[in-house]
Amino acid sequence: MKNIVAGREPVTATEFIELALGIDLELFTGPATESAMERAARLDVAHEVLADLREIDPETAAYAASLLRTLPLKTQPTGRRPRRTVRRPASTGTRAGSAVAA
């Protein structure tokens, strides 16, 4: 069975939510990389939209408000490599400097 919202067929779950609720999720969650100025501007608009939503559709407004409390996934800054933890298997033999009783 196909899901069709507003005459469109969403491909992802995120797209389905955006079409069904009529809100842009990235407005409330933010992209992974944005400057402090971009974040401040986005949050100003998000709060204005949220105020309008509270009057029109309180249920959707509650969902949008919960999105404001989420954090976007952080990406690694370019030029840096992520740290790798190397686990070494436990040795089954004796260690150097230890004696084996016979």
C-alpha cells in the first residue's frame, strides 16, 4: 500500500512527517553544521512559527517544540581524523618477566 500525502508520495519517513504536518523539520532541529549567527536566525524564525502553530494546531506545536530540544548529529571537522581506539586481544601465553611454576 502506498502512502500519499497531499498528492505526493514521500520517499523517507522524514519526508512523510514534513508532508503530513506541514512543517520543515530542519527548521526546528537545525543542520549539523551551522554558524552561531545562522543558528540564532534559524531559532528566531522557529520560535515565531511555533507561536503561530500553538494557535492553529497545539498538537503539532508540541511536536515542533520537542524537536527544538533535539540536537543535530555532529560531524567531524574537516582536516581532522576521528580517534580510533585499538583493542588488543588478551594474550593466552605468559608475559615477559613472569615465571611459570612447574
